[in-house]
Amino acid sequence: MEGKALLAVSFGTSYADTLEKNIAAIERDLAAAFPERTLRRAFTSGMILRRWKRERGVEIDDVPTALERLAGEGYTDILIQPTHVMNGEEYHKLADQAEQFRGRFDKLTVGVPLLTAAEDYLDLGRALMEILPPRSEERAVVYMGHGSEHQANSAYALMEYAFHDLGRSDVIVGTVEGYPNFDAVLRRLKERPQVKEVELRPLMTVAGDHAKNDLAGDEPDSWKNILEGMGYQTSCVLTGLGEYPRVRAMFVEHARQVQA
């Protein structure tokens, strides 16, 4: 084990319960798959890192701090596996930060996010179809992704297309901070006037702040309350992607692919 480490890098979450059920679950699967490596954790969100320190007195490493620590401890072979959904700004930030340390290690390898290759979209769709309710003309399943101004935001439209290609045209994918936005979700629902029921789910590694507030919160502008105000019967399944074994296995496989 000496000399080899696996750094699991997540955007992060400020909720202890979702941290354990999602991020820690992925980390445990990675540790089991790579027993020869010491597992370490890092977050990319400075806001979340500051909240953990301010509110709980807990210091979690960012990527440069984690790599500096590993170098100081004498590790020479580093495998970095992100738990991010797409190849967006946060992933490119961690990749750029890791590149600055390449000369400090004999080997430094960076894995890819959940949705990278074309087949990843179909793999994720198949994994999630196992837990979706049966298809019904009167029900739609709406996934909420985070969304971004980054060009990788196209991943969400691709994910919806993958669901439809797999036979689940009842699935709609929207985002909080990108396109397709919630207005686009509403337009798709109006295209199916027979829909009376909407099941809301997060398309995020963790079911954190956006899922608990923007998706299912008590505020008037949450997706749940807006849909209920429009007459839809709504239900919320606040399960992060990291809670599903088949999704965690995709992260493990990505790490295996880059290490090979």
C-alpha cells in the first residue's frame, strides 16, 4: 500500500447525512476496488469547505492541499477520481490544480466524471431505470440537475435523450442554473396534457441544498410547490446518485479505465 494513494474528489455537500449516504458511499466502493491505495478525500467547492470549518470546526482538504499533503507523506503514485456528474467547471478546475503537481509524483492519473463518454449516458439511464416507477401516460418523472454556463451543460439534454432512447420518454431533465431550465420542463409537461402526476428526483451526486430546497422545499418558488399550484400531484424522491450501487460502480469503472 505504501506509495500509492487514491484521492476521491467531490464538489462537496454541507449536509452530513447526504455526505455519508452519497460521497462516503462512493469512497468506500473506491477503497474496496483499490485496496493497494490509501484513500483520501477532497472537495472542490470553497463555499462548502468554509461552511464545514465555520459551522462544525471540520477542515476538509481542497485538491492542492490534499496533493501537497500526499507529497509530503511520501506518496509517489496518485490516482484522482472525481465524483462530479459532468465535465464542467469544477472538474476542469481540479484537473488544472492536479496538473500543477505532476512533477511532484512519479505517476499522477486523473479519472473522468460520471457522464463523459457517449455510453455513460446510456449506462446511467439503464441504472436509474431500475428504480423508476413503471411508465404511465398520466405520470412524468422530472430530474433536476445543477446546470452550468459551461459548455458541458449539454450533458443534461443528452441525458434526457438517452432516457427517451431507452424507452422512457416520460422522463424530463431540467436544471437549476442552466438549460434546459424549469420553464423548459413546464413546456414539456404542457405538451403532455394527460399527465396528472409528477415525480421529482435530483440528478446530482448528492441530494443536498438544491434538492432539499429548490426541488422539494417549502418556499413558494420550489419546483414542487409551483407544480402543485398548477394542479399536478407531486411526489419527491430525494435520493442522490451516490446512493445507487450501479452508479457508484460507474465511478469505480472510470477509475479502473484510467489506471489501466
